Amino acid sequence: MIQARPAGLDLLDLARRAGLESIGKKVLGGERLSLEDGLALYRTPELHLVGLLANHVRERLHGDLAYFNVNQHVNYTNLCNKLCRFCAFQRLPGQEGAYQMTPEQVADKVRAQLGEPVTEVHMVAGVWPKIPYSYYLEILRAVKAVRPAIHIKAFTMVELDQIAKVARKPLEQVLPELIEAGLGSVPGGGAEVFSERVRQATYHLKLSGEQWLDTARKVHRAGLRSNCTMLHGHIETLEERVDHLDRLRRLQDETGGFQTYIPLSFHPENSEMSDVPGPTALDELRELALGRLMLDNIPHIKAYWILMDIPVAQVALSFGADDVDGTVVEERIYHDAGATTPQHVRRSELVQWIRDAGRIPVERDTLYNVVWSADPGRAPVGRPAPVHA
Ligand code: V47
């Protein structure tokens, strides 16, 4: 079992010895960190200190609770015209492995899990301009027809931008129609790194940082919650990472619509950037910790176990993360890019990993209402997950 808070640790003393006293004071005092503070935390060799500081914030907000959900991913097509250099999932029509599911096939994926207590379907895919607007409404309705109570978290900001284009209507008009068809919230993908330099070099056909943020703003104004991400460990600089976090934090000050931040570690295999080594487990832990420390206004930080493998996700629960995502069932984006994790874990396995990491497992729904709790005193079933300021 991991000892999350070794006895007798004086965090401020450790921070002082690492030359990070003012950051230590801010973290202990609940003060916002500056961009310079973020850079210092990226640069310090004292990774354990960064983890302890992030853990301090994580425990202040969530105590020992750690969240998971019972979900399934459906990647409805890998057809994509964005040609991002980091992506191993995308295909053009006629390329080996290219596919697009019909609404009935999407429904079949959901039907196949009817025996499991799935509360969320996470539905994202490539961007293909020949897919008509009606298709997006149909796949939402198809999921709801099979499992009416399920929450549909679907369509990244990039897909939403495309959907509005094919609908030939402003996104503000399209969102209520998608909600009517079953959309419940929006996942965090497609943000990559907001730096225009990185965009030009790796994903120049996709939304710019400002466009991604503006789309998120519209999503939040439509009353939907979303997640947010950063794709790290390729060609971005530390300054660009801090800038990305700052821009997420500023939008969150404005809308309050982000629920969870998920750092996505670059998986190079089978991509055009396969020469880039990608981040190590230590980089992944630092990234989670930076997310917790910088994003003081986003309640949850997710260690997506598919990316980092289960043992690292367990350590991450003491490095700032309070969520590990869910059962997933079938995942293509990371497995096409060389991920060696399983595609499906059982609910009971998730519960056991969290317990083994020294945390209290709590099953949540997509909007963080408690579905099941190993400690109903601290996280009562049927109530929103407790977050302490
Ligand atoms: O948008 C694509 C990224 C994202 C690679 O909101 C890659 O709960 C690393 O956003 N290496 C999709 N990353 C995944 C995503 C996500 C995952 C889990 C939970 C949630 C949530 C969101 O994956 C893409 C892109 O940014 N990506 N290719 C790659 N080779």
C-alpha cells in the first residue's frame, strides 16, 4: 500500500530546501500559482516534492476519495481529414482498416454491454466532412433507444465544430438539437497544445487554441459540462505547457464549465512522429501534479489508466489525481498508437486497484453524482461528489 502522507513531513521545510519556499507557502495557503511558479515546478529535479504539494491540494479537495465510473468507449469512425502528425488512429477512405459505424452498429456496441452496469458512453471519432448532420443525431438517438438512462459524453470541440459546419448553422443552434437527441456532456479531447507553433508543426488543419477555447465557451454557455486535456510529451516546450494550463484556467474562471482535466501522454507508435520518444512514467506523474497545482479552479484531475498503465495510475492517486476514468471496454486511439494496456477492466478490478493504492473507491456518474461508495459517510450515494474549497 502506498503511504500517501509519510508521518512528520514538513512540506514547507522540504520546499525551502528545494528553493521553492514561496511556492510551498502559496500551495499551503491555497493561493493561486503564477506562470513562473508553474515553470519552476516543471524544472525542479525534486519530483517527489512536486507530487507531495499536488497531493496536499488533492487531499484538501477530496480527502482519500478516488473516483471511477462504469463506462464504454465507442469510436464511431476513424475517417479523418485533419491529418494530425501525432495520430495513429486516423484513416482516409480506402485505406486499410478505415471504418465508419452505422447508427445500428453503434447501437449494437451499446446493446452488447446491457448486462453490465454502464452509466456512460464516451463517443468520439475522426472528423470526416461527408458525414451528414443527421448521422450525428441518429447515433445519439440510437444509443438512447437501446439504453435510455445512459449518459452520452460525446464529440470533442473539434467534432462539434465540424458538426456545426455540416449542419450549416451556428453551434449555438446545433447544441440544443444535439442535447435533445441525447447529448449529455462533452469530453476533453482535441485541445492538443494551444501553442500556434506546435499547431503549425503537428496539427495545422485542426482548430487553433483560441477556436478550441471558444467552442468550449459555447458548450458551457449551452449548459453542458465538459472536460479538458493537454497532449504532452512531443515537441512542446515547458513554457507552452504552462501557457496551455493558464488558458484553461482563465476560461474556467469565466465559465466554470470544466469538470476534469486529463493530461494525455503522447504515444508515438505508428504515427508520423514515431521518432519522438514520448513521455516517461515520471513525466506523466509530473504532468498530473502540475495540472492539480495550476488548475486550482477545476475540481477533478484524471489519471487515464489506458495511457499510463495501472501501476502508474495507482501512484498518480498520490500525485494529484483523484479519478482514473472507467471500465472503457473497447479503445482504439491509444491502442492503434501502441498502448499495451488492456482495453477492458472489470468494475471490481478498478475498485481493488484504488483500494490497493490506499484510497477510498467511489463510483460516480459522468456529472460526479455518487453511484456507489466504499464510504457512504464521506461520499453519500445519490449526492454530488463532495469537493472542499
Ligand atoms: O483528441 C490522439 C489524443 C485524444 C494520440 O474527456 C493522442 O474524459 C496520445 O480526449 N498519443 C482523445 N494522445 C482522448 C481523449 C480522452 C480520453 C479519455 C477521457 C477523456 C475525457 C478524453 O487523444 C485526442 C488527442 O488529443 N491523441 N492520438 C497519440 N498518439
